[in-house]
Amino acid sequence: MRFDDTSACDRFLRQLAAALIACVALSYVSSPCLAQTAMAIHFRLQTRETLEAHLKSFSDNNGEREALIRKWLAEAGCNPANLSEQALGRKLPPNVICVLPGETQQSIVVGAHTDKVESLGDGVVDNWTGAVLLPALLYSLSVRPRHHTLIFLGFSGEEKGLTGSRFYVEHLSSAQRERIEGMVNFDSLGLGPTEVWASHADKALLDALDVIAQASKLPVTVMNPENGATADSESFARYHIPRITLHSVTGQTWSILHSPLDKMAAVRMSDYYDSYKLIAEYVAYLDETLKPAPTPRGAARD
């Protein structure tokens, strides 16, 4: 997760009381709510041991981090013809992209940044926890043919100003951007139960998350990291593409990011694995329910 200026974290903490007032837990009900829609959600899960082993394989070098995610995407079943890198220049590692073709060209982007800030901590929370989920989710969602084309994206240069995500979306054609029905971003997981940046999410994506949280009985809480914080999902919002960011940061854990405390020891594996289960089911549900935008989205916002 990126701060636009050095005082962003301080301003966030000063406004914590107001943020907590807005922090509401999504309610839990039993799984029959999905049954009431006559919808079966199909996905599978990697083992907790596999995820933990990948987390512990982190590197301090951003190029090595991208290479590991590319390697694990291939091992998770990404067809070599659909696995690519997108060079960014600026002496940054490339974006890594795996496309899981669906029945249509309508797409859902599943993204997380692979880079860490320089010289501060190991970057396990921010954002190795997100990057490691990319191959795990490919494994989860490739269990059956999908309606949407799913695009798994490891963004480079998030900590340099959302460089990789901006580059990716800016280099799409207008037709390609129109076909993206949702962008699901995850950043800094595992510090606790799943949080959602609701003030920077689209209603249809929030409503779908509510359905899955209720059905799965997995916790999701609203926590809006405002005032200088940003994420790769905002690169898509500039083009009116529906987006949502899931994270795990609270006022009590915010100081771990971009600090020497960002290490493997900060990750609570039970919460992290719950976030993985929730996101896998959530994306599978979006594949069944998202529909094309009724009108053209228009040009980028200033």
C-alpha cells in the first residue's frame, strides 16, 4: 500500500476515531443465502502449508519477487502462451500477467503488487501477502471453465507511484478497458481479518462481497485508509472501471507498513488463510454474477 506523502500515516492516525465510527462488520448468516439464488460456486483451495511456504520464500529484491510469482503462476497451471511480462522501463521489474481464458472476452482483473519499499523491512505484509495469492487464486479458479476471462496481474512499481498498474491500464485499448467488468485488488493481508476499502469500491462489488461474507461466515470489516493512502485499484478507477481493494490494516497495525516491523512474524496465518478462502469464493461468485456496464465508461478522470 502506498502513501502519497510522508504525513499520510500521521493524518490517518489522527482521524482514526472517525474511521472507526464508520467501521462496521458485515453480518453473518448461514450459507443457504447462496442456495436461495440457485447458484453453485466452484473453486478449490491450495493448502495452508503451501501458502505459508511461499510466504516464507520472500526476497528483498523486487526483480526476484516478480520472478517467483511468474514461476509459481506457471506451476499453478498458467499456459505458457498466456503467461507474459510487460516491460515498464524506468529500471523497474516488469508486470507479470497470466490470462485464464473464459467463455467470453468480458474480463475480471485480479491484481496485487509484487514490489516492496526499499530498505524498510522485508515487505512480507506489504505486499508479498497479496502477490502470493495470485498463483494460489489461479489454482483455485482454474478448477472449471469460467464465463469471464480472468486476468491475474502482478504489478511492479506500486511503491513508486502505482507505476505498473497505471502503465497496464493506460496501454489497453478502449475496447479492452470496456470489457473489464471488475478489478479485485488485495494489498497487505494477514495482519488480522479481512478489511475492505469501502469508500473506494463500487457498490456492485461491495454487495457481492457482502453475499459471500454472509455465506462463508468469514469476517469482513470496513476500514477506509484515507488521506494519502492509495492502491493499484485506483489506476482502474481513473477509467471508471469498477474496483475494490481488500486489505487487513487497522489503526493499530498501520505502523507496521513501510517499517522494519514488516516481517513474516507480523502475519497471522489463520487470518491470512481465511482471506484467501474468502477471495477465492468471492472471485468465483463475481464470475457468475457480474454483467457488462450498461453504458460506455468514458475517458480517464483527471
